[in-house]
Amino acid sequence: MDSEKAPVKDASAATTVQDQTHKLRDPPNALRGWRLHTSMLGLCLGLFCSALETTIIATSLTAISTHFSDAARSTWIVTTYLVTYSGFLLVFSKLSDIFTPRNTLLAGLFFFALFSGLCAAARTMDQLIVFRALQGVGGSVIFSLAFVTVMAVCPMRWMGFYSGVSGMTFAVANVVGPLLGGRLGDEGAWKWIFLLNVPVAVVAAALVGVALPGPRTPIVLADLVRVDYVGAVFSVGGAVMLVYGLETGGSTYAWDSGVIVGLLVAAGVTILLFFGWEWKLGGREGKTRIEPLFPFRLLRNPVIVLIFLSAFFLGAVFYTVIINLPRRSQLLYSLSATAAGVKLLALLLVSSFCSAIAGLIYSKSTRLVLPILATTSALQVLGGGLLCTLGFSSDAGFDSRVYGYEVLIGIGFGFGIPTLMVASRVQLEDEVKDGAVTMGALNMTRTMGGPVALAVTSAIANEELPRRLRQILPADVVQALLKQPSQALATLEKEQAMMVRAEYSQVYRMEFAAVAGFAGLSFICAVLALIFGKRRRASGKHGMGATADEMVE
């Protein structure tokens, strides 16, 4: 009997080992109780302010440029923040590994609050541009550390929920930004765009400082030696040149100008140098105290690579839609900035609701994380494709079909951000120590998708609009429309204005076709991630999810 039972016992033991191999464990520094929820509240407050600044300024540029009597450089107020905001994401994520998320986040909140106040106090356009760039550095810390900290301190039963809350906070901030900015600009109170950040950042810092545990050992000189300074220079330099080139190409400078070509070529070379340096540094692991900014071992997992790519294309869809849909409403239907922003409420509400639902799902189980990613990407393809069908009629008002299409895309946004976060965390079961840099890379690729996509849609508009408008209008009127379309439209006769709006509508259809294309690429990456994920699970490798009851050590 004993000899018969022994194999059963061994099989049971083997099964137990196999089950443990596939379990997801809580992070080593997981928080619970009031510390967890208080720190998450502080993170969401900081994230809201950081994300809000990426869009709030766009609808108040007229008021700001009028105040300083400098309309020519007003777009720099937007560009400088986006450049530094995007460029430092990966660097600060890695620094949190060395100096702890708490210390890095508190420094970022202080920096953000300080330069938000200085932006409001700026007396010249030059001062405002410089302070906005430095405010972007603080915003980059907050944005990257918010998602990093969720992954670092949330127990698995709460990780899905707070991933959803983070995604919802980000979505709300990006849509509320233009509404609030337009209202404050209309009231001549644009300084409050910056001043509101100060008390909120102070409250966020207080909550984080109280709830997040501090470092167990003091920061010493040896910690500074661990920083990958060369990688940081290459990472920031490449990202800054790429974003600046994409933001100013086609507007400040022509795409074929020496400035833009030089920037994009230099960005490409710098990015290649970054990966070359990180590969070399990774090969010296154990022989040097320097910690690579981006561990190359992450690229051995094809699922993580595909998640990064899916995030890039999701960001491309996100930023293009939230910027171009309001612009379309303003130009085609003569809506104010505030009214155009209100037309995005369907997307905002659905996105927020789906982020919360995603959080609830992942708090119970992560087994469906990759199928959900593929499904929501497919919905974005459908939504983007349907946007291409929108036309313009002089006899009809605002096309209510837009709301339905926003719902489809909003589902993709709402599920997409928390799903990407949880999916990457699932794949890191073997390398939890790489959680911060993975979140940083994920955020950076998603954020970089925006400027790339906007550059594509801008190139479409810059190519098509002048050609189409010159066929129906004199050259001087065309130039006025290209510089200030809303104001120029108001000076045209009704019949001419309708013809111009019809041409703008056709160009926007082409831009939305590009959106559908980006969504399609995101879908392809998500499907491939699902296929490779199943293969990894079948081969016994970690990281394919478990139920909430299994998510324990």
C-alpha cells in the first residue's frame, strides 16, 4: 500500500511545486491598511496635476500670448513641458530603485510645485518657457513614479483596482484639461492654471510622506555611484530631440528643414547609442556597480516587448483622438474650446468607468489580461474606422454618431492603461526587481506614441489642406486659414465657409484613418502577445496570471 501511495504523494508534491511556480506574489514592500489607501490617494492627486498640465495649457494659449504680447512663441509653452515630461520618464523610474520611490516622488512633487508657482509669477515669455520646462521635469517624476509605486507597494488583490484608478485619473485629467484651461483663459485667470498645482502638490506630498515608508538605510555616496549617468544622458537626449523634432516639425520648421532633419537623425543615433551602451553594461553585470538604466534581460521575454509596442500604439491613438476630435468640433461646428471639450464627455465617462471595471476584474484574476488587451484593441480599431465615416453637411448640426464612436474608443482607453500595467507586472514574476524600470519604459513608450502619431496626422494636414484649399480660395485667404483657421473662417461668406469646412472634414477623415491604422498595429501586437503568452505558459514559464486566492506567497 505504501509503495502505491508514494507516487501519489510525489505527484501531489510535484503539482504543488508547479502551482507555486505559476503564482503571483505580493511585492516585497507591499503596504496594507491605511498606509496603502492614503499613499494611493496622494499618488492620484499628484498624477492628476501632472497629466492635467499636458492638455490644460492648449486652450488658454491665446490668453497667455495676449498677456505677454508674444503670440509667435506661445506654442513653446506646450512644447517645452512635453519635451521634458517625456524625456525623463525612464530615468526617474530607475532612480526610484536607487533612492526609493518615496524620496524620488517627494522630490518630484516639490520640484513640480515650486516651478508651477514660478510659472504663475513669470514676468516675461522667456521666463515662462524656462519654468515650464523645469515644471515638466517635476511632472515627469510624478507621472512615472505614480505607476511605478502602484506596482511596488500594492498587494496583488489591490493592484488591479489601483491600476484602474490610476488609468481613470490619467484619462480624466487629459479630458478635463482643455475644459478647465479654456474656462480660465476666457476669464483672464490663466495664472490659476499653475497656481492650482501648488496646494494640491503639497497635500499629495504630505499624504505620500506620511504613508509611504522611508528608506531603511540613509542615502550615501555609494548610491550615487550606482546611477547610469551615460545611459541617462543618451536616454534623455534622444527622447528630447525626438519629441522636439516631432512637435516643431511642420509648424515652426518645415519637415525637410535642416533643423528637423538634423534633430531626427541625431535622435536616432542617440537612441542607438543608448541601446548599445545598455547592452554593453548588461554584459558587465556583477563586474561594475553601475546599474543599467534599461536591463536588456527584459527583451528576452517577447511578451514584454509586444506589450511595450502595444502601449506605443495605444498612446498614438489616445493623444490623436483627444486632440483632434475637439479641434474638429471647433472648426466644423464653430464650437468654443469649452463646448468642444464637453463633446468628449462620452469618451471620458466610459473610459473612467471601464478603468474601474478593469481594476475590479484584475483584483480577482489576471488570467484574462492578454485576451482583454487584444479585445479592447480591436474595439479601438472599430472606433477609429467608424470615425473615418464621419462627413460634414451644411444642413446638419453636430453628428451624434460621434458619441457612439467615442464609447468604443473609450472602452479601449479605459481597459487599455490598467491592462498594460497589470500585463507587464504579470510577465515580471521572475524579475520583480525590474518593476520600476519596466513601468518607466511602458509609460515612456506610451507617451512617445503621442508625438509620433500627431506628427503623422500633422503631416497629412500640412500636405492635404493647402492643396485642397487652393482649389477653391485665393492664396492669401488660404494662408490666413492655415495660420488661424477659426478666426479666418468667421470672415468668410457662408457658402465659402461651408466649402472650407467640407475640405477640413475630408482631411480629418484621413487623419482618423491613421488612427485606425495605429489601433490596428496595437491589436496585432496584443494578439501576438497573447499567442506568445500561451506558449510560455504551456512551456512552464512564469507570468501568465492567477486568481486572487493564488496571488499569495
